Amino acid sequence: MVSENIKRVRTEKNMTQKELAEKLHVTAQAVSRWETGEVEVSINTIQEMSKIFNVSINELIDGTTPEKEIVVTKEYVVKDSKPVLAVCEECNKPIYKGEDIVRIPHSNARRQTTYTVRCKECDRKIKKAAYEQAVAYGISQRKKSFIWGSVATLIGVLLTIIAATSTETESGFVAFGIVVSVLFFPFISCLLLQNNFVGEMFESICDWGFVNMPGVIFDLDLDGIIWLITVKLFLWILGILLAIFTFLLGVMVGLVVSVFAYPFAISKSVKHPELSNDD
């Protein structure tokens, strides 16, 4: 009943009939009649009461209270992210600090410098792998120098002995052949160790034999063509002889120089196998 609801809500709000009547601008008797049900309350008056009591109209009419709407709010915490200065080209991780950026320069055919960007961790791993690979290569070359140097010396000694037994040769020639054979060990070893100058020196001397031969002027007739073929054949043979001469010269010089270079080369290979002539 509306009358009972008005009385109940008024009592809960600790308000007298006179106080309610003053707020509604009516007499206390009118409020009393509403609560006893003698007089019906207009909808406008019920709306005014709902404002005074701070309740819903439904609570005054049928005594029901609407469920309160629950509003769920989400709080988002936005953190200021650090700017990404670069991205590692190896692991694709962002780099936030300038001191963690490693730039590897490269020069292209146009003499333009480009850079490969890495983080410190990837750069350290790559350098470690390259170092381990260089060490393994250096040890492998040192083993090959012992094997092939010994093989070259053994072949030289055997050829000298065979030549001495098959023909009448002087003892001086045999001694010379054995000495040269022994010198092949440090020479071959220096070439394979690649941590000394003997290999570059040998290549430089051999390059002397590769020269451009001059052109040939000839008449366009039978005699001229024969002349051209003869001169070209002569220059070709001369070029081969020159190449053989420079090769033998490089070998002889290498045999002598490697005697002094080999102790330093083998010592360097043992202490620093990762170093080569290309470093």
C-alpha cells in the first residue's frame, strides 16, 4: 500500500508528519490522511516525496527497491617506454641504450660505407665464434705444415738417393740435393702456416714472370701471317720460360729465407694459432 510505504519511509528517515508537510507545503493533517489511506496521494506528490526521502518512486508505490547498477571500471597504468635506438640485425631485439649498440662498417663497390647493427651480446658471441674458428684453422694448418713439410723433404731425399744410385754423381751433388730437400720442410711449413711473409714474397717473385708481351705488326698476306705465328709462338715459349724461371727463383729465395722465418712462424702458431697473414 502507498500509505504504508510513505509512513515506513518517513519513519526510517526520522521525519515527523509536520516536517514532511512543511517540505511539501501542505498541512500535517493531509500527511496523516495519506498515511491512513483516507486520501489518495497524487503522482506529483509521490515524485516530490521521492526527492525528499532520496528514494525511488517504486519504493513509495509498491515498496520495491531497484537493484543498484554495478559499474566495473578498469584502470590502465601507462608507463613511459624508453625510446628504441636501434634493432639488432642478428637477434632482432630492440636496443635502448647507446652504449649497447655495436656498428660494424662495410664498404661496397661504390666506396660507400654501410653499417651492420648488433647488440653487445650478439657481437660478443660472433667474435667468440670467429675466434674459435680461427684457432681451429690455425691448429689445422700447423698439423698440415708438419705433414706436407715432411712429405716434401722425404720425396726430395728419395729422389736424390735414386739419382745418386742410378747414375754416377759426385758426393757434392748428393749433399746439395739432401740440403735442398731438408730446406723444403721450413719452406712448405711457412707457406701453410700463413702467419709470416714468406708466402707473399713467393707470390710477388712469381708475379714477375707474368708480363704482357708486346704486340706484333704484320702484313695481311701469307708471309705476314707466317711471321705473326712465328713471333707469337716465340713469345709464348719465352713467357713460359720466364714464368718457370721466376717460379724457381721464388722457390730458391723462399728456401733460404724460410730457414730464418720458420722458428718465428712456428712459435707464433703455437702461442697465437688464430693469427694469420690476413689479419
